[in-house]
Amino acid sequence: MSTFATVLWKDLRVRFSSRAELVFFIVLPVVFIAVLSGTMGTSPTLGERAPLVLVYDTVHSGPSSGMFSALAAVPGLQAREVDDPTELIEKADADLLLWLTPSTTTDKPFTVTVRLSPWRSSAAQSAKRVEAALGGARVEAGGSDARSGTGPRPPSSAGVPSDAADANAGQIVTWVLVPLLGLGSTFIAERRRGTMRRILASPANRFAVVGGTAAAEVVAAVAQIALLVGFGAAVFRLPWLAHPAELAVLSIAFCVAGATLGALLGQFSRTERQAGSLGLAVALVLAVLGGCWYPASRFPPTMQAVARMDPAGWAMDGFLAVLSPASGAEAALRNAALLGLFSVGVLLIALLAGRFQRSAAV
């Protein structure tokens, strides 16, 4: 354990030996969050985005299809059918979900339950527009049965700025992922300087040395997440502590996943520069596909399918779920579990790759 702690502390001191590191650690992420907080949810050329309404149809009848067609034809309103009602939580740009179920009475073809997005401040206003489109059917701001006036009302979270939430979560994932995926360059630098060889030749445990180096990056990444979370909570009043335990689990799972992927990328690089460039390129691609810079729900269907397999997308969805005061804990833990399984898979691949390289060298 002493070897592990010594290596961890040494790598942290080396990384933050220059004040310039603080620019990439906190200054630039804060600047990007501040700039993007007012632009992620809108288009600079088209102005304000039309509200998005998700429709979960379990009736599949002529009247229910007609209702969806009527909503889709309303000017200034987007309607999209979904196969899973939890997509209201997973899609940060949707204002509300209409859940169509068979009616228990003969005078109504189906029942509509309205669920508002727990973090979009425009959800209540969009519900009023849907109410008008439904011909005056009652839709309450907290979420209710639009036809019968009954149903659960989740706690309101009006006032949570969705653009700031998107920017804060997206920049956390992006800026934390970049150094984590550059972990391979650290191992290569240790090998080039002979530091790793000398340490491994000593009585020190190999796993303690490698683990300490990886843990240093994970500790720094968790600290960076904490700082950026604090910035979002203080400046934009984002409810980051709505689910503190889930936030902690998700943060650690994300950092470990990034570190294991960075170690794997280092296996395919010969020099520090190659490892750094490869890590940066992969981090930016994962961040873009994961919706960290632009909502993934607006991607074409093919890209959306790819984004669902993106660990950065899992982290993004998890952080947005944490920001849901009314719900979202389950979604955050589900994404943390996905990141955990990803870490195990990548670690196994990295170990197999390392064994293959040693066999080839012999």
C-alpha cells in the first residue's frame, strides 16, 4: 500500500508542477461552460427551438395515430414517437411525454397521461401548447392525466436552466476525458526514462506501481468533476446534489472507465506524442458522438444508434439524470453500471494486448 500511495502522490505532484496545468484543469472548462450555457439549446440561425413532445403510444389505434398526426402538424411544435417512456429523462431536449394507454371507459378511445421533463423550465409552457392542440383537454403544470384530470404529479423543477445543465455536464465529460485518455502517454514516458523499469526491478509490487499511476489520474479527474460541479451549482444553481450518492458513484465509474481506455490506447502507441494525439482524438470523437457538445437526440438515427454505445454518452446521460430532482437516480446508476462493465471489458482487452506484445517480443 505504501508503494501505491507513493507512486500516486509522485504522479500528482508531477502533473501539477506547472501552473499552466490549472488552465486546462479548471479555467478553460469554466470558460466553455459559461459560453455554451446560452447556446446549446438554441440554433444561432433558426432562433428558439420548437418544443419537443415525446409520444409513447401503447394503444396503436386509429384515434391514437390521429392524435400524433395532429400534434405533428401543429406549427412551432415537434412531436416524436418513442418506444420507452424513460426517454423523457434520457433526452435532455424534450419538454414533455404523452403516455397513451387504453381507456377504462367506453366514451374515450384512450387516456393521455402527461409527464413533464424534470429539468426543462419550458416544460410547463409547452404543456399549455399541447393542451390547446388537444382541443382544450386539461393539462396541469405538474403533470396529469390530460383526459380525466387524474394521475400522479411529480415535483416541479421549474427554473432549472436546461442549456446550462447541458453545457455543464457536457464540458465535465469532455475535459475530464481528455487527460484520462492520455494516460497511455504517462506509461510510455515512464518506460522511456527508465523510471518504470527501475521501479519494477525493485521489490515493489508491479500492480501497486501501475495502479498508483492510474489512480493519480482518477483522483485528479474526480477532483476536476467536483470543481466543475461546484461551479455549476454556484453560478447556475444547478441541483447537482439532488442525488449526491448517485453523483459520486457515476463520477468514479466514469473516471475509471476513462483511465482503463487510456491505458488500452497506450498499448497501441510507440511514443508519448502518438499516445497523446490518439487519446485527444478519441476523447473528442466520443464527446461529440455522446452529445456533450450538441444534443445526441438531434442526430440522424444512425448516429443515435452509435451514440447509445458511447461511454461518453452514458456519462452525459448519467450526469443529466443526476440533475433531475424529481427522478433520475435509477438512470444515473444504470449508466454508472454500464461504465463499470465497460471498464472491465477494456481492462481485459488491455491485459490480453499486453501479454500478446510480451510474447511477440520474446
